[in-house]
Amino acid sequence: TQYSFKEVFGTLVVQKELFDVVAKPLVEDLIRGKNGLLFTYGVTGSGKTHTMTGSPGDGGLLPRCLDMIFNSIGPFQAKRFVFKLDDKNGVDVQSEVDALLERQRRDALPVPKTPSGKRHLDPEFADMINVQDHCKVEEVDEDNVYSVFVSYIEIYNNYIYDLLEEAPFEPIKPKWNSCNTPVRNGDFIPPQSKILREDQNHNMYVTGCTEVEVKSTEEAFEVFWRGQKRRRIANTQLNRESSRSHSVFIIKLAQAPLDADGDNVLQEKEQITLSQLSLVDLAGSERTNRTKAEGNRLREAGNINQSLMTLRTCIEVLRENQLYGTNKMVPYRDSKLTHLFKNYFDGEGKVRMIVCVNPKAEDYEESLQVMRFAEMTQEVEVARPVDRPLCGLTPGRRLRNQAFREELSRRLELRGGPIGAEPEEQEMSLQNFPPLPSCELLDINDDQTLPKLIEVLEQRHKTRQTLSEEFAKNVLAFKTMLQEFDSSVVSKEQYIQGKLSEKEKTIAGQRAELERLEKKIKTLEYKIEILEKTTTIYEEDKRNLQQELENKSQKLQRQASDKRRLEARLQGMVAETTLKWEKECERRVAAKQLEMQNKLWVKDEKLKQLKAIVTEPRAERPERPSRERDRENPAQRSLSPPPVPSAPPVRLRHRRSRSAGERWVDHKPPSNVPTETVMQPQVPNAITVATASEKALAKCDKYMLTHQELASDGEIETKLIKGDVFKTRGGGQAVQFTDIETLKQESPTGRKRRSSPSNPDPAGDADSEWTDVETRCSVAVEMRAGSVLGPGYQHHAQPK
């Protein structure tokens, strides 16, 4: 699996190299008045906190960012409380006097003072901020004054807490009332969470968050370290010091231009620029089946994973909106983490992400998910903020004011000493005046002391006037020189302004050209992307068509071979079937001939019997036996079975099949009606089933189906349909029917037979004769050739 990133750092990379590539551009943008966001992302234990904070002797990104900021703006910092943050994410500027009063008021309060950079540093973090690189931003605007404010918050269980709040930030304590008993309705006081709000510029900020003004790297890092000790960490099976919350260290830089004289800050709120750099240490995603978390740790892990999932969802929606031109709502409010940095993703600053990957094999699956998400975030583009407008004042005001002061001091030294001369120098300058005589009057008639004093004072007055005239001349000369200097400066400014206007026009033209080229590049990239996707689709279609063609070719080859095999098999089957049917036709013809011969023989026999009966003389005609004699001598009427109702109960005898040595499937449907015939079909070693199944057929060689239907005379006719079982080519079983046996029961009780009376009537002899013949013929047993059954049954042997 491969993933593409803008920069990839190995395991031996030093913090300085990582800072120069990732964080240094964000610090430069911060000083130029632009916002920035830098966060570390990865699984738990992958080194996110180490990357952000560093280790003793090798500071991480955070201390290096602070060091670069103060190295750049150090000489141009404003005094404390000149800039004052309000509670609506804005900043106000105060005069020097108001700032001095504010400092005096803060010093008089009995609250802990702001840490000073001159105090002794905590050895726990002293080595982390001992950065010897002295990195700084070039071309810092020297006509501005700067102030740095820092704040430190954490997002724990989707709640925001201030890590710099002076209130005790200890585990939850019980709340007690005036009676020294716990309150029933609220035994515990949760830490006070903060609320997110939106300012007038639609930027999100945390209300009531502590923001400390710092003047040095040491002071800022000490504030950070004080909040770091309050951050929630815990020991898990994957990390001994696992972060249980997302920490956000916010650096705000307020800057405002100097006035036209270059002495004081310009008292216009519209000219104040407030930029912000957020350094975020995200908590690592973790799987509970590996950390074995329970209780609070499990809840913390769930909230961490949920916030990271919301971050991923927001990035995916932004990417989808940009790729497909949709306008889906980005779910920033689903998590405090994404809601806080909503303005960054909407284009209010530059966003950088550092992906930390642990090369352990156990983290392989989670690391793949992290890198897949990080690669996808590179496709999201955010709009860059517009550069802030110029204040309209002449550049170089600070340097000009400084040069003016130096020149004034030099001229005053040449003319009589600087303004801030020491008392000894002032005393030396006063020696040019005549000394005053003694002013003590000892006599009322003393007329010398006062005239001498008047004379000396007049001399001093003349000297003073001379000095005043000389000073006025010097002032006039200096004013003339200043006017000449101003005129030269104005001419230079005009020349510079002309050059600047020309350069601005050139820059504007180049920017327009750049924008046009960038649009053209984006259009070409979009076309290239479309062509690549189209090429990929066509290649995929080509591969699919080739694969389908190969499959069709193989299928056609298989079908051709199957067709050849089928033709050969069908030819063999046709030949075999032809031979079989030829033999079958011959056998059927022979059977039909035999059957017709048997029918003719039976008819001949009947005709012979009828002829014999008809041609028999009347005198010798035997007397018709009575019904009583028939009962006494049943052997005389063996050809006609007795009626069923009058027959005595006999033991049923089972008919034995001719194929008793074979295994049969006896298929008897449940709808059959049991018959009360003397002979019943019975096949030994048979499997009796109600429904034919392949399992039963596989075990037997023969098959017999018992079928019942109603005959034309109203009696039940039972047919035994027999067949051979053989295996098919597909592995199944098939039955070929070969024979049908019909079991039919006829009741003689329905026939009308007339008995001979005791005194026969001679006149009716002829009629009784014909009646007897008709009766005898109607009850005659009809048997076909080959039948071995008893009377009253028919056997139909049908050929195969």
C-alpha cells in the first residue's frame, strides 16, 4: 500500500528540520497578520506530544515557535496593557498613561503576578526552551508595536476546560453546605466548562478563557508548562502517559501602527490587527480491545474516537463539495473540536497537519487508516485570507523619530549640553554668568551693596539676553535645517511613492497573470484528472472485455467438444435404440399373433361347446341340478365361485411374486382402498413407500406401483404396474415400465339364475333349456393364454 504526502520525515529527523519545514511558515504568516492552525494526528503512543513539546535539550515545535516570535518582535514590543483583550475576541488599545495606571492597579492586587522572564526558570523545562538557533522573521514591520497573548485549553469528553484558570483544578470534590453535610441534590461539583461563541467576524472563540500577556519565550513557556501539568493523562496498556483530551495552545499576536510622529500607538481600533496561531495536540485514536479500557477510560476513548471521526467526516464533506460542486452542510457542530476550528476550514487561515506513525506491527491496521485519512485531507483546498489594507502613514516613522532624537541630542550637546544633562554639567554652564556679590546689609546707610547687586544682575540679564538671542538663532537655524530635511524627505517620499505605485501596478499585473495562470493550471489539472479517470475506465473496460472474450472462447471450445461427444453418444444411442425397437417390434408381433391365435382357439372352443349343447337330444337332456344339490356338492360347480356374502370366512393367502429373489420398491399411494380379496400381492424384501424417492430407488432393482380405479361394472380394479430401475448418465435413477398385472374382483350375486321346479312344466322345457345355456355362458370363466391365476381374475401381459 502506498500513500503520497508533501513531506516525509524519517525516524532520525531532528526537531529543527521539522520546524523549518512545517511550523516556520505559520509563524511568518502570524507576524504578517494571518491565522494558522497546526495539529498532530495519529494513533495513541505514536509521538504526537513529543513532536509538539519536545524533550530536554531538544525543544519541540511549540517552544521553537515562541522563540522565533520573540526573536522577531523583541525590539518592537509594546509595554504591558497597551493592548487589552476584550471578552468578545477583540482587542483595544490604551494610551501610555492608561497602561501605566493599569500596571499600577494590577501590581496592587493580591493576585499572583504574571511570570517574569528574569526569574529563575524551572529546571524541569529549562532545557526545552534553550534554543540556540535564534531563528527570526525577516522584514518585520518596524513601524508597528506588538504584544503576545497566550491561552491554553483542553477538550475533554467533548467539554472545553481552561487549563490556566486560577481556580483549583483538582479532581472533583464534594460540595458541603453550612451544616457540614453533603448536599443531597449535588454531591459533586464538576469543573466549570467553557462555552464556544462566534464573534462579529464569524470566528469561533472560547468565552471566559484566561489570556496572559507575555513578553519573552521563557515567560510564555512557563505559562504553557503550568497548564500542561493540569492536563488529563492516564496510563493505558499502550501508553504510559496517554493523553485523554485534545489540548489547544493559542498564541495571539496584536499589532498596531505608530502615529505620524512615531512616538505613540495609533489610537484607532480599525488599524489593530489580531492574528492567531493554534497549536493542537490531538489525543490518539485507540481500540478498546487493545487498551482493555474500562469505566472512565472507556468513556474517554469513546469521546476521543467520536471527535476524530467527526473531524474526518467534515474533511470528507469539504472534499466532496469541492470535487463535485455540491453544497452539503459540513457537520462542524457535532464536535467541539471541529466547531472551534470551523473558521480555519472555511478559509480564515493556513492549516498544517503532522501525521505521526508508529512502526510497530500491532498498529499496522490503525496506521493505515490514519495515513488514508491524511492523504485525503491534502485534496481539500481552503481559501486564503485577503491581505490587510495599509494604514496610509509614511513608512519608516520609527527610524525617523529615532534619528531626529539622536540629532537633537547631538546639536544640544554642541550648543550647551543635552536636555537631560547631569547637575554637574548644568553647574558648569552657569559659571559663564558673573558671580553674585554679598547681599548682606549691615548698615542702614550702606549704599554700595545694592548698586553692586543691581549692576551684577544687569550684567546677568544682558548675558541671558545674549544667550536667548543666540538660542533663538540656533532654533531658527535648526528649524530651517529641519524644513530642508523635511523637504528632502518629502521629495524622497514622493519619489518612493511613485516607485511604489509603479511597483504596485506591476505587482497587480503579475498577480492578475498569476491568477489567470493558476486558473488555467487548475483547469488543465481538472482536465488531466478527467482524462486519467477516463483512461482508467477504458483500461478497466478493455481488461474486462479481454477477460470476457477469453471466457467466451473457452466456453465455445467446451461447447464444441461437448457437441462432438453428444453427437457420438447420440449416434450410439440411435443405433442401440433402433436395434432395440426392431427386436421389440418383432416380439410384439409374435405376441400379437399368439394372442390372436389364443382368441381364435377360445372362440372355437366356445362354439364347439355351444354346438354340442344345442345339438344334444332333448330326451337325453340332464336335469338341471337344484341349488341345494349345488351346496352339497360344490365340486360339480368348481367353475363358478360361490357368492361373496354366503362364502365362509377363509384364511387369506398371499400371492407370491415371480420375482421374489430381487429387491423391489413397493409404491402404495395413501389414497388406495384395501381390498378383501383372497389373493393379495406380496413381494418379499420390498421397501414399501407412499411416495417414490431417489434414495429408495437407488437401493432396489425393481419397481411396482399399486394403482386403483373404478371399473365399468362398479367394482374396484387394481393394477400392479411393474418396471426395471436403472441408473442414468447424470447419476440419477430412472424406471422403465415392463409389465402390468390387473387384479379384478367380480361378484356373481348380481346374475339372475332360474332353478328347475320340482314339477317341471313340459311346455316350458324349451325356454328353461335356453335359459340354462344363457346362464351358464354368462357365468363362464374367461381366461387368456398364459394365465395362472384363479377364477374371477384376469392377467393382461403387455409387452415392453
